Amino acid sequence: MRRKLFLVLSIAAGAVGTANAAERMTITVSHDLDAARPSETISVPWTSVNAALPGARLQQIVVKDAKGQALPYQVTNVAPQLKDPKNVGAAYGELLFQHNFAKGEKSARFTVEKIEGMAPVFPAKTFGRYVPERLDDFAWENDRIGHRMYGPALAAPAPAGSGKEVLVTSGIDIWFKKVSYPIVDRWYNKGHDHYHVDEGEGMDMYNVGTTRGLGGTGIWDGQRLWTGRNYATWKVLANGPVRTVFEVTYDTWDGGGVAVSETKRISLDAGQQFDRVSSTFQFGGRPELTVAVGVNKTPADKGQEARVDAANDAASGAVLQWVHQKSNGDFGTAVAIPSGGATFAEDERNSLVLAKVKSGEPLRYLMGAAWDRASEFKRMDQWRAAVAEFIARERSPLKVAVDGQ
């Protein structure tokens, strides 16, 4: 989900030290919450950077905090229609970097400067890719959590005698990580199903099947959930080090007498337990439909004798779970529609949060998870508080002011 940023742009004349208006800009970021905001991603439209620093290029800038420490940053180009025929660095989308706001820290200042040499390549804390070697999976991760969803090859019928796995589902999987470095490539290199055992880096212990998994969607007709098949196409829009963004599309399916298709854009930032999702549904014949975002009611592996504590939180628009397992540890999950007005439902296999949508208008929601063996969350009350705090952050976006100096 993109954040709504309140941007004030003023370019001051004169010089500060040896830098003038064409060499340095200052960014002031503020917010209204009393709570801490760790790993908060700051987004500045590149048009503002280009106006303050004419000719600035992504590989020749440095971003510094108030102490003068250089920060990892990312420059995106999510909007491919932007062009730069004069080669002056005008076509980028946004400048991204992060700051850990301490409790009570309501503002922070940063500078962006042009440099003569090349900026370093920062270690990627987010990553996503299409995985053709595993039946068209699409997998993505940050330094806290991993996910995957399932593509056309997995849904295709198995040739006689092939033993190929077949699974038709638009549910979303969770990979629980113990390490901060990327594991998607490493785990797939282990071979299929080998990552279902924790060998020190974490494990895939989440059960999806034909449920919604964590954050899969469908159309709710008041009694029944109508869902699509595996994703049909994919496109990576940005890939770290701060944020990974990609889109998948789903072919038209029966939404209870209405033909429905979906484009889902997922964004995952470094240091966060939650993905932001924007799903846009296309349909005709009705002014609106009820979309359900779901979580599997029985998400633990077989043999775990799991007990699931579940709750619907009307104030935050969230469905929460805390799953107690016999030997694999405990974990929490949540999906939420933070814009307000969400209602709840369930079917035999899924807990659902509901919202009305119009054709072509995006539904924005959150999905998150945490493992007690890899996070500070050890109980349902801790997880519930974390979910509420993150939703509060979503409802109170950062204010970003840019001043040329």
C-alpha cells in the first residue's frame, strides 16, 4: 500500500558551508503518534529531489541522518511511463530510506547530497522473484518474514506417471525466518520440501492448501466464499534494498454469478512484519461486491496438535490468530483493512474480514505474521498490541517536508 505523504517543497537560495542549493537538500519528517515507529520507510517523490538537486542520479547521491551517518537508500521507477530524454535523472519514481523513530521522537531531519563518485550497493533486505524451478511459485521476503504464492504450473494437471504435485489455490503462504539475510534462493536450492524442517534458518510450517492462507482474497455472497485459481501473470516493480513491490494477476473467475478478475500489488519493506497489499477487482453488472480477505483457521502442520486463539478486532479492522504448536513453536497471523468500516464473517475453513469494493477501485489491506522463535512476540496479547500499533501507524502517515539549502 502506498502511503499518503504530505509534501512541502521550498528551495532556498544561498549556501551552507561548501554546499549550495544545487548540491544539498534537507528533508524533515514528522508524525503525530506517541509510540515508537521502528523501520519506518520515508518516501520522497523524485520530482522533488530533482527540483532541489537538478541532475541528481540514483548512483551519485548520499542520504545522511542528523548525525551525519550515511543511510541505505533506494530509488524506484514503479511508473514505467516516465521518460528522461535529456538524461538528467528526471524519470525516477521515489527516493526511499528508513529511520527508527524512538518513542516521543516526533520529527527527524535528513540531508541528500550529490557526490562525485559512485554510491555503494547496499545489502538487500527485501527480495522477490518468480521461481520457475518450483512450478511457477512467486516468493518474496524481507529480513523478518517470507512468503510465496502459487502459479500456473502447480495448477496444471499431472501427466500420467509423472507424480507432479497439483494444487489449485490463490492462498498465500508464510515462510518463518530466524535469520535476517535472504533465504529464498537458498531454500529453493535445497530442493522441494526440504525447507519444511528447521535447519537453523527457519522453516515453512504454514498450511495453505485450498484455504486463503494468509491474505488470500475472494468474493463473499453472504453465505459462500467464491475464489479464483493460481496467479496467471507476475511483474516485479521494485526489488530492494528497502522495499520490494510486485504485481500478480488472476484470470477471471466466478464470483457468485459475477465474472471477476483481480490484480494484486504487494509491497514489503525492510524490518517490518507486515505486507501492504492493494487488490483491484474488475467486474460488471453490479455497482459493488463484498470482498473477503482471509486467514486459514487451521494453519499448523500435521502432527502439531495445534490450538488456535482467534479474535476479530473491530477497532483496527483485523482478524488475528495466535497458534500454539506441539514442537514447532508458536506464531501469530493477522489480516486487516485499516481504512475503517470492515466487518467479519467465516466459512468452514477461513476467518474473513470484509469490505465493499467498486470495480477498478483498489482495496488496501495488511497481512502480517511473527514466530515466537524469531521475534519478540511470545503471546497473543503481545501480538495483538503489535498489530494495533502497526495499524495506528498506517492511519497516521508521515509528513515529509523538503527544503533546498
